[in-house]
Amino acid sequence: MTLPTHLSTARLTLRPPSASDAVWIAREIAHPDVAPKLTSLPHPYTLGDAEVWLDGLGQNNGQYIVEAGDPIGSVTLKADPDHPELGYWLARGHWGQGYMTEAARAVLAAYFSVRPGPVPSGHVVGNVQSANTLRKLGFENTHIAAQTTPRGVVEVQKMTLTRAAWLNNAQGPGPIPA
């Protein structure tokens, strides 16, 4: 499965990550309000961690930097057709403005234009913002799982989005890219 390298929405540009993103990524992920909401990243998150992540990325791998003028976060849809998974994070100063819903909607539209789904995702139990984002996109709860993270074991609400739920989403699935 190949996703477009660049996507755009009414307010956002989604582009591939580059080495020049390391400083702001490290700064924003290390924010004490952001870090506890992420399950797969080291904590504390350092510039070296960001550089290692960026160095390990391949071409067109479903990783996007979200920009609203300046970079504000990242959204990922793992490109493995047998095991896709939506993940994302947003810099603290941009929460509550609908940016991540808009960005994830664009990535999911690209995915569902070439694959039938389903797409799993999830959020740390208690992360109301992420739960709201996933619900707006049409994700449905499946189960709660204990997940080992660099900060210890946390409960994660696992969710999934089927293509049928995506197409029937009251919020609208968003445009399918050409």
C-alpha cells in the first residue's frame, strides 16, 4: 500500500518528516502534558530520540508532519497493509482546535481510497482529547488492554474503524484524494 507523500486540507499541510524536524519534535513531545498521552515513545524524550526516529524512517511510510503554517504535530498510518494502525500527537498549544481530526481524516481518506480497512487505533484511558478525536472519525471501542510503555504499564482503550463506518460517519469521511 502506498499513501501519497503529501496531503492537504482546508487548514493544514501534511508532509513527510525531515531531519530538520528533530528539534521541535523533541521539544513538543517532551512537554509534560503531551508525553504521558503517548504509549510507544521513550520518556523523557530527547533530541537524540527524535533524531533516531527520523533517521529510521523510510520513503512514503505513512508518517506525516502536520503543519498549520508551522509544524504542530504528527500523524501516522502504518503502511503495512496487513497491520495498519493510526497514531498521532499534537503540540500542546494546538489542542482543542480540531487540527488532529482534520489531519487524521485526510490520512484515513487516502488509506480507504486504496484499502478496505479496518484501521485500529487507541488512546490511553483518561485521554479525553484523543478519545474525542477517534470518535469524531468514526472509531468504535473494542476492548481495554494493558500496554507496557517506557513509563510503565498503562490501560489503553483499543478502537477500530471499518470502511463501512468511515463511509457512514455523520461527520463525513472527507474527500478521497485523487
